[in-house]
Amino acid sequence: MVCRKGYPGDDLIGPFNVDFSHSDITILLLHTSDSIRINYFIPKLKEYVKEGACDPETLGVVIDNLHLYNDELQVMGTYENREENMISDKGQVNQNRLEIGLPTLEMQKKL
């Protein structure tokens, strides 16, 4: 069994058809301290997204959650129905999303 150090994926947890649950570590990542998220997990997730080993949605949620938890505005727009808690520059949000592999807000709504 192959596993990337620091991020359990399908190779460790098993694919969806094993237990009909997706390999999603997001809930664990949302319960780490800010310093660990900023200094370790976010850089690792960015690396894994580039390698195709992590869903960009996970990275976006971890970043937005960090901002929201610290009474800041989300910058990736991953929390639906929370546009009032998102930075007002939708162009910047879309650019942030595209940089990590997420569709624009408009495309996300269509999907």
C-alpha cells in the first residue's frame, strides 16, 4: 500500500466503491491549529493539487475556513450561500480559484 506522507488518499483509505465514502480529509484539516495549517498543510495541499493527488476543492475549503475562522472574508468562494462573507472583488476570487484548479464562481453555479 502506497501512501503520500501527510495526506491519505484512495491508495490508503480505499476508493469510493469500498465503503461508498470519498477519501476526504477536509474535516481533519479544519480542526488543526492555524500555524500548522498555514505552515504545513496549505503548502502540502498546493503541492498535491499540482501533482493531481488532491482535489482543489479541499485546498480551497481549508483556505476559506482559515479566513472565516479568523473573522476575515473568504478568498476562494468555496462556502456556498456565504457571498456576504466573501471579498467583494469577484474577479480576484475567480483568479484565486483558477490558480488552484477550481472553476470560476459563475461556472461553479452552472455545474
